[in-house]
Amino acid sequence: MPAGYRKTLIRQIGQHAHSEIVGQLPEGNWITRAPTLERKAILLAKVQDEAGHGLYLYCAAETLGVSRDELTEKLLDGRMKYSSIFNYPTLNWADMGAVGWLVDGAAILNQVPLQRTSFGPYARAMVRVCKEESFHARQGFDVMRKMATGTPAQQKMAQDALNRLWFPALMMFGPSDAESTHSEQSMAWKIKMNSNDELRQKFVDQTVPQIEFLGLELPDAGIKWNEARGSYDYSDPDWSKFFDVIQGNGPCNVDRLAARNKAWKDGAWVRDGLLAHARKKAARKHAAE
Amino acid sequence: MKNEWPLWEVFIRGQHGLSHRHVGSLHAPDAEMAIKNARDVYTRRNEGVSIWVVEANNITASSPSNKGPLYEPAESKVYRHPTFFDIPDEVGAM
């Protein structure tokens, strides 16, 4: 395997795994405050899925010869990134709808083609992830639908969540093809199957009718059907904001990394204790034989 | 961080009477915990009725570079497949 291909995959799969793990935080924020027991159980199941997705992906990365702890360390000290979308706060319950619907919806579009990516373990992890991800998007849309057809106050919350998360969701596909650092090489290696702009357009085209179905206002005055292209025109996100968040200046960057570091530190005694117990048990068994 | 838990490969039997199939891997301190973790990670949607785990470093794998010597000889032995033989239509199903 060429060294560059391996390095690129470790970076991409690792970053993907970190995104799943950090992605638990914005939604975990609302588990204890879900409006009904059913919504709480659903949200809990979704967040548990994200942990699972992280694990599938870490395992795929490990087949390339990098250890789990090494990847974790690099996340915790900031040497590796995770998706910028998780550096935005989830301010109210409508955000749970918008995150599932838009963020997971965008993630699905990114991940479906990855089921055919050139590296087998990554592709196989994606098959499992995509199956579960549809549940996430649908439950988000369901939350949104409830809010959008609720009281005027709830409708306002739904609109506000859509407005706030629309452009960050568009940014999830990465910068425009011309400015994307790794795109060209990754496409040549067939790690990546579609261009960022292609997937972003697909997202807009599929989401605009859903916004209209919900009876919400379009979050961007630039959205217009373009008959000639057979697609919606839309405004480009403000990419200076995107790069600013990547640089660490988003609203929640510091909190997210602090939460991951704390979880890792607080869990150390459990990891060490279980390992010590396992070793003791193995030694005892060995002595008895 | 040298206290990394060992890697386990997970095999699951689906509900269709098929054999256990490799589904992925995970880290766990011992076999018992590996089964528990496998249950949480790989059977959240009724994917299985039985789990096997085996520590990854106990698996011996054939080398991809041996593909030729190992599998090419079978290619010339087409007579091992039933379709090699012509059975006249009059004979009926066989």
C-alpha cells in the first residue's frame, strides 16, 4: 500500500471517527431534557449509535496500523480534527430536530458514496453506518415536523433552528472543489467518489422541498429554482467563518475538547481497573492449570 | 497510554440459521467484556442470536501476496463444477 494512500486514509477515517464521538456532545446535551419519555429513548438510541459509528471507524483505521490510543491522543491534544459542525451549540429542543434532519442528512449524502470507497474496511464500516443513519435523519425530521406544526412559539423555534444550522450544514461538504486541499488526490485514489460541490447541490435539491413541506421559510434568500440546470441556486456560505471555526474559534471548540479530555481522564481508572482485573484473572487461571 | 485493551474480532450468528459471520472488531480487557461490548456495538437492531469473540492476535491469516499459489490452481479444475458436464435434456433434472 502506498504510504501516501495509507496516511490519507488514517487522516480521513480518524477524523470521521472523531466526528462521531464528538458529535455525541451537542445531542447528549438534550437527553435529560427531552420533552417526552419516547423522545428521550429515541435520542438516547441515536447518541448510542454515534458511539457505535465511532467504534466501527476506529477499527477500520486500526487495520492501517495506527492504534486506538494514538488516535485518541491526537484528538485530545488537537493534532487531529473533527467535523466543524459539532462546534456549534444546540440551544433548544428544535435544534435536536434540525441536527438530525440537516446534519445527519448531510452526513448521509457524504457517507453513501463512501460505501464504495477503495479501502474495504472503510467501505464496510460505512454500510453499517448508513443503515443506522437513516433512522437519525428521519427522527430529526419528525421532531422538526412536530415543532413546525405546533404552537406559534414552537414554529418560531423550528424556524430559528433551521436558520442557524443551514449554512453550517452546507459547510459540512467542505470548501468548494477549487479550494479543497485533499479533494483531487482523494478522487484519484477513489477514496472520494463525488466532489464537494456536487454533494452540496444534491443536499440543497433534496432539502428545499422538505423545508417547503414543513411550511418553514427558506433560510437563504438566494435559494431559487434554476430551470436550466434543473437544480436550486443557493448562496455560498461565508467560508471565512468555516476556516475560523476550523482554526478553533467556533462557539464550542473549547468546550468540546474539554469535555472529551475530561471523559478520557475520568474514565482512566475504569480502563485500568478492568485491565488489572483481566490480567489477575488470567494469571490465576494460568496458575491453576 | 500503554494500557490499551487488546483487540477482539467479533463474529455473529444472524437469525437465519447461518454460520457465525465476521462483523467487525472492538477493544475489551477480556473475553467476557468483549462479549458484552459486542452485544452493545453489533446487535442493537436484532442482528444476531449468538456472539463469538476471539482475540485478534490469535488469528493466523493467509498472506495476500500468496494469492497466486494458493488459489490459482483451482482455476484450471473446471470439472469440479457440475456445469462442466453436459447432461442431455432427455435425462431430465439431475
